Amino acid sequence: MGQQKRIKQLLQQNNATLIAHYYTDPEIQSLAEATGGCVADSLEMARFGRDSKAEILIVAGVKFMGETAKILSPNKKILVADLEATCSLDIGCPVDEFSKFCDQYPDRIVVVYANTSAEVKARADWVVTSAIALDIVRALHAEGKKIIWGPDRHLGNYIAEQTGADMVLWQGQCIVHDEFKADSLRLCREQHPNALVLVHPESPAQVVEQADFVGSTSQIIKFAQSSDVDQFIVATDRGIFYKMQQLMPDKTFIIAPTAGESATCKSCAMCPWMAMNTLDKIQNILESYTNEITVPEEIRIQAEIGINRMLDFSATRSINIKASGDLSKDQALFNQIGPA
Ligand code: 13P
Ligand code: SF4
């Protein structure tokens, strides 16, 4: 029996479902689709896991995604392909130091990105993903709230600039998006003058400034689908190309340039932790029930508050995606795109 078939059988036998992020290997994404699981951004992964009837969730992504699933579904078993698969934003934001940072600003509310540990989420008032961060901060700013933001400094700067909110920022970064280079992107645009530039907001400001569209992974995909342009330069993990190519076989996607080639490149637009997800490991955890994610109950209860605020907010609002750059002709698209 082929491996895909075997995993499908194991998923059925165990009443398990596979929830994969767009950055995982195409084989994993196609298996998730073929077995009634989901392939999504981190916001939708959280929603899908919470609403799933399965008893076991196999989360193919990184540790914080598994923890989010556990926080929202304490009665489900959450298994991950590799417990070492983490995220530079999570690593760069230890809870003790972050908590001390927050203590310096008692008059501010704490908004953290989902790419954090359960403990950091428990310290926060709000948890957000890139699909909804802008809308939530805009709403908080409208209520006169001042904000502590962590951990991604590029996303924090982008949100502060777009919303005008008063934000103090933790100085973390994603090692994948931080590698996109503004100068090389300028050259790339000259070589592909008809292409639109799509950028994930974890990228540096000089890269975001060149974007025709800025958004989360799912928003980038939806934008490309809705656009009548057929060439795109994309600044995010190249794993997203599987879904883009599948949905838009006649369009061309070019990866935005990173710092160097092969040995001189730190990430080559591929998250090393996402790459730790393999079919072999998924088969193994389904056969051995290993790699279970656990979250201490007092942390889980506290962390759930900020995540539920985000989910409730997203359920009651349509998400307006903010563009940067000269996009007036595509402005109407933003309103059509709707919730991520
Ligand atoms: P999304 O929320 O857009 O899926 O991003 C998660 C992530 O880790 C981006 O690097
Ligand atoms: Fe974290 Fe960046 Fe990897 Fe996303 S791509 S999981 S932000 S290191």
C-alpha cells in the first residue's frame, strides 16, 4: 500500500484529521485536502481545529499552531510531526523577558501575534494572526487603547504605520521573511515589469513599501485569484506556491529575492521548521501516538481568552485588507475579498 493510502487509512481508523499550513510540503497539503482535512493560514487552522469533530488533530505546521489547537480543543489529542519544529518569533520571545517588558507599561494592553508560546499568549490581552491583526489594532486604537505589541517588529511597525496606533514593539523577527531584500526586489520588478508584488507583512519595511498588496498567506492567495494580472512576485515562504499554482495554473509566480543563493542564503524563502514536517513522521505519529502537544491547564485557560477574543472579532467582522503602494485600480478587490 502506498504511503498516502496508509496515512489516509490511519486517519480514518483513529478518527483523526490533518490540518496543514500553506508552507508545508506539497505532499502533505495534498493529503490534507484528499482526506477532508484543511490547508490554511494560521487563523483558519485554529478555527478548523476547534470546529472539527475529529478526536485527534494532526497539526502539520509549527509548535505554536499545535499549541493553539490544544488551547481551543482541550479534549482533543493534538499530535505534531516534530516537537522541535518551532518558529524564530516564538524562540525570540521568552515569556519571562516579555512579561518584564509588559510590566514596564501598565497602562497599555498587550497584543501578541499567534506565533508565540502558550505562556506568552497567556500574558496577553489579545492574540492576533496576520490575517486580522490590522483590523483588531485599528479597532483598539479607535477605542483609545495604547498597545504593547510582540513579537514581530516588522509586522508591528507595519500595523502602527497603517493604523496610527500608539504601539511599543518587542524586537523579534521571522528568519524567513527578514531575508527578503529590497534592492534585489527592485531589480526583480524591473525584470518583470508586468508582475504585481505580493508581500507578507513579516517582511522588512523596505520590502513592504514596494508591495502592490500586503496580506497574510490566505489573503495573498485570494488577492492573486481576484486580480486580472497573471504574474506575481511573492515575498513569503515558497510553500505557498503549491496552492497558488493549483488554484491558478495559468498564472506565473516568482519568489522574491532573498539574501543569497544556496549556501549563502539563510532561508531561501523556506521555513526550516515547516520543512521538518514529512509524511514519514506523520505516519509514525499516527501509528505510535507520540509527539502530543500539552499545555498546562492554568496557562491554557488564560491563553484561550486572547485567542477567543480574536475568533469572536473575526466572526463578527469582514476583514478589510490594507494595501500598500499604488493600488487604486485594484481597490475594489479589497472589498470583494472578504473574511480570510
Ligand atoms: P499566516 O498567519 O499568514 O499563515 O502566517 C503564519 C506564519 O508563520 C507566517 O510566517
Ligand atoms: Fe515562524 Fe517565519 Fe517559519 Fe512562519 S515562516 S513559522 S514566522 S520562522
